[in-house]
Amino acid sequence: MTLPLLASVTRWYCPNCRKQDVTTEKGPHTRFHACPRLCGLMAPMLPVGTKAKVYAVEREDYVGREAVQLDPERRRPIQTVVTVRDDGQDAIMFAPAARLDVRSD
């Protein structure tokens, strides 16, 4: 007799906006959402019961002509979204993109 492999149910929440979600994937995974409390930036959701702080870090160096992730409200460049838990921290880095202008003279 074969038994079907059941996917586990994971309940997620955002500590900033209190959004909740449920996933049923069987492998390791993380849930992200555009958090309205972080000005619409992509932020991780945490398993229900996990105490953590999620916040954005503004980029402090010169931007120049790079294409960077901006805070949509303040129009300031965002470098990272950090998640700090009791057992460590994670970060989502928003890497800048270079631009190339091609001119034919």
C-alpha cells in the first residue's frame, strides 16, 4: 500500500503589517510579500510564533548613475531589508544595476 506524501502546512505572519498567509509546500521555503509598513518593499514573512524585527536600511554611499531600489514614498535608496531574531539575522540585499549607454558616432 502506498501512502501519499503530505505537504506540511506553514503559517506565516509579518511583524510589521500583521499580514498572515498559509503555505503547503513540503520542502524548505520562505514567504515574501510587499509590506505596506516598509513602503512596499519585499520583506520576508516569519513562521507564526517567531519573534523578530524586520526593518529597511537606507543606502549611505554615493549612488551615481546606478539603478537602485528606492523607497517609493521618500525616494531614498534602500540597501537592505534585515530580519533580526533571537538566534541570528538574515538580510535581503538590493544590489544595484549598472547602466550602459551605447552611442554610435
